[in-house]
Amino acid sequence: MAVAHKGAISFGLVHIPVNLYVAAERVGISFNQLHKECMGRIRYKKSCPACKLDEVSKDDIVKGYEYEKNKYIVIEEEELEKIKTEKDKTIYILNFVSLSEIDPIYYEKTYYVAPDGSDKAYMLLAEAMKSEGKVAIAKTVMGTKEKLLTIRSTGAGLLIETMFFEEEIKTMPKPIGDVNLNEQELQMAKILINNMTTEFKPERYKDEYTMRLKEAIIRKVNGAEIIQPQQEGAGAIVNLMEALQQSIKATEQWVQ
């Protein structure tokens, strides 16, 4: 597993060198774009209309910032590194909070955190957080962006989750107005929730669409026709009370 980021956790005056590894990645099927006439792969080139060049090599491409319309300044990689302070290069713990206080909407990406030569200090932080039931709020610079982080202790060690800053969170596009809820419907909704409540076991949940897509691809490669799967479930019920009643009846066996 490749190292995604190298750094050090700063815990007061304690310095803990660590490596970060991506904890999860999307698994799926990707398609290529083809020319319909000859089935050749479509290729995209980086061009420069100003110089009338059809293709610009990687070595001739620099990073720039548009400060006015069509006016740019070039920012070199060395200059980006120059403005980083030692604090930016460190995973700097700001405070500790209860995990339940953090709305999951703030979470972005998860990393495994492995010690890089200071196992005792690493385990000290992990065990202390676990014992106190706290997670750390930290900041660091990854690439060219400062990241807000949570550090939490698990059975496997420390995890870091990058987070969105408060100003990056969007508001609900359409506020919900005042709705008068029927008490009977509310009670039935609670019954339905209880009927469908179970222990979370991630292995239960499979990417069924990707499985069907793989089967369809295999069929087509072998010259067979793609078959539409049998549709499950009944049609939509317009009456809310009737929909709740039928849903409760259908899920009663789940709690037996």
C-alpha cells in the first residue's frame, strides 16, 4: 500500500512521525470513450490555442493563478513549499472533542495512520484518547490545501479523517416548511423503523448494480443478449396510511 502522506502528529510537545494510507477506495467498472466508426480509443491532448499548438508536453506546463481576466502569475512548486511553515507540515492537534458532537456531513476521506519510528508515543496517544472517549481535532497542509482533520482511536490503531471547513458546507437547497404530522401516522412510522432496525454489519450490503453490470458485460463479450433483471417490489402507494400499514405488515417477519 502506497504512502499517501508523510507527516508527524504534534500532541503538546510530543512529536509522533506517521505515514498516512488511504483507508478506502471506490471499486467499480469504468468505460472508455470510443470512435463509433472504427472503435478506436478517444484521446485528449493538452493544447495551447494562443500559440496554435495542438499538443503541449508535460515539461512545458506550469501552474498559474488568474488574478485578473486573462492575466496570470506562475507559481512554482518550490514557492508553494516555501510558504509552508513547520506547523503546516505537522499534523497539529488543536483540541479534543466527543465524537458524537461531529456531524457526519463534515467528513471527507479516511486514512489509516501508521507510526514511523515512534511506536510508544503513537500507542500512548491512541490509548489515552480511547480511555477518555475523545477524538482529536487537528490541521495540516496536504498538497496545496490546508485540511481540517479528526484523529480517532480504533481497535486497529489511529484513523485520520479529512473534514470540510464550516464555510464549505452548503445549506439545504429547499427549506422544509411547517408540516402538521398525524399522531397515528407518526406512531406507525416508528413501528416501521423498529421493525427494520438491526445491527450494522457492512458485509450484508453489496454493490448489486456492479455485479449485474459485470454479468451483462460477460454476456455481451460472449455474444449473448443483455437481459433486463426481474423488477422487484410493488408499485407506489399514494395513500400514506395505507403505505405505512402495508410496510409494517411486510416487515413484521423481520422481528420474529
